[in-house]
Amino acid sequence: MRPSLFSTFFLLSLMVLSTSPPVVSLTCKPTELAPCAAAILYSLPPSDACCSKLKEQKPCLCQYQKDPSLHGYVNSKNSKKVGTACGVPAPSC
């Protein structure tokens, strides 16, 4: 008995829908946050590019916070203001 066209299509649809989306790997590079430098260092409003990069690098913030050379920047008052303005809360690590 041959499967009907409908059942074949249904089975293929289920297979496609049940596959997981590809995982996008994120590389944590503090240099990606360069567009935020002026906002953090000089209390300027963050640019759209800054907010975009900050949101992209959000999973890395705890790693940056633990880095002795970056700790002061991540925990600074201005950094928290930038995060709030961009809708990215300070990490609680």
C-alpha cells in the first residue's frame, strides 16, 4: 500500500516543524560594545548602535563583570544608566 500524497505531505510538515531552529553562537567580545563608550564614559545618551550591541552582548555581561579589567565599567553608574535607557537591566551574577 502506497502512502497518499496528503499523508506524505503531512509527515514532511511535521518533520520540518519539529526540528529545532539553528543555534546562533555568540562571541563575547567587549570591543563589540565600543559604540557605548561615549555614553558610559561621558554620560551621553546611548545611540541606537549602542543599544543594539548592548542587547546582543547581554548574555556576556556577567562574564565582563567578573573580568577585573572590565568590572569597573560594567558596574559604573553611567553603565547602569545606559543599560536602563536601552532596556537592558544590570546583570545579577
